[in-house]
Amino acid sequence: MSGEKEDKKGKKEKKTIKAVRKNGISSGSRLIAPIVMLSATAIVAIYTYLQKYPIGRWLVIVLGTMVLFLIIGLILEKMIEHFEKTNFEKEEAERAAQAESEAQDKEQTGTDAGNNHQADQG
């Protein structure tokens, strides 16, 4: 029975990894635009309410703020996703190059990478 739990646990871990990073982009970056928009709109809404703006003008200001900061948040989100994707691709290229060099090293010496030194004979 414990083997079944480990298999299920292993499958859950794989799903978690896929959910956290898809194409090198973390799932948390999807929340940037809404967080920016809502926080900025809340600040502006509270400020304009405390300044006793008329309700019609207050609604226009809040709606305009929502649209403006949604656009700013989307731009920020796309920039962060671009940087994350670029870094992910660089890491993948480095891993591939490292694996290739280790394979060549193992092929040439017949030993694992890092074990190429000879024992001192005294």
C-alpha cells in the first residue's frame, strides 16, 4: 500500500511543478495586473471619497483609474513574463551544454564527470 501512496505522491509533485512553471513562467506573475489595478484604484477611490468629490465625478475617476492601471499592470506583467521566459531558456541551454560536456567527458575518459583525477601514489 505504501508503494501506491508514493506513486500518487510522485504524480502530485509532477503536477505541482507543471502548475508552478509553464514554459519558464511562474503562475504568480498572472496576478500582477489585477493586484496593481485593484491596489491603485483603492487608493484613488479612498482619496477622492475623502476629498468629497461629487458621486458622478468620483465614479468617472475610479473607472478611469481602473482602466489606466489595468493597462499598466498588463504591460508590467508581460515584461516580467518575458524576463522569466528568457532566463528559463538560458538555464535550459546551460543545462543542455553541461549535459553534453559531461557526456563527452565520460565518453573520452570512461569515467564520470568530476572523477578524472588520478590517485597519488606515494
